[in-house]
Amino acid sequence: MGMGYEYKCPDCGYNETFDLGVGFGFPEEYHKLLIKVKNGELGEELHKLIKVYPQGEIDTDKVLAVCNECGNIEVVTDLSFYVPKKERRKKNNYVMNNDLFINYEPIFSFPHKCKKCHGNMKIVFREGQKEINLKCPECCAALKLSEIFCWD
Ligand SMILES: [Zn+2]
Ligand SMILES: [Zn+2]
């Protein structure tokens, strides 16, 4: 189940809702993403990794990223690549995040680029974490979290 976070700027009227986490469409979305990775549509690194580590998994969580250059805030698919800590037999053709964080280790972080300025983005927040302080991308004032709700 995904959570939406609505942030408002008290100064300039900036108002944005970020839908994070994964929805009930997860297995199907994961499958589509895996096809893109195998086709090399999501970059050469992931394309190589899935060939070298066929048991690897990709973190498909929608997370919040902030641009280091311009402060733009975007929802991105995490796309970190994980490999199993131990050899394991898969029950499904995907794993949920709790399983991923416990039984797998990350070996690659996807280099997210800002849609506005192409600067490097940093992942700052994922669903379920304690909310962080965000700055307004327009005027740099501290954003206020005005609502949290379920989107799926
Ligand atoms: Zn503002
Ligand atoms: Zn930017």
C-alpha cells in the first residue's frame, strides 16, 4: 500500500503531493520494470548487473529525491540493485521490501538526474520513515507536511 504526502509552502503557495511506496499493482509493475532493465532501457549498469546476477533484485519503491543543484523535489523509482546475501530459492518472481532489506544487500545505487536541470539527485525519504524537513524548491522556506493519505 502506498502513502501520499502533501507538502505546502507557507510563504509562496507551492503545493505538491508525493505518492510514495508501492501500490497493489506492484507485481505487474515489477515485471514491466524488469523487462526494461533486461532491454537496457534503464541504463547500461543495471543491464549488466542483471546479466551477472540473475538472482538480483531491483528496489521498485517510489521514493523522494531532491536535486543537489536546484532543490527540485521529485518522486523517483529507487532502482537500487540488490543481491541475495545467501543463495535462496525464490517463492515469487519478486520480493517485497522488508524481505529485500533483510536478506539482500545493495551493490548499486541508481544515479537519478533532475528533470529540471539534470543535476544529481539524492534520495532523502521513503515511505514509512520519519518525515524529514524539506525546503521549498521555489523560495527555500521550510515546507509544511499538510496531509498523509493512502493512494492505493
Ligand atoms: Zn515557497
Ligand atoms: Zn535540479
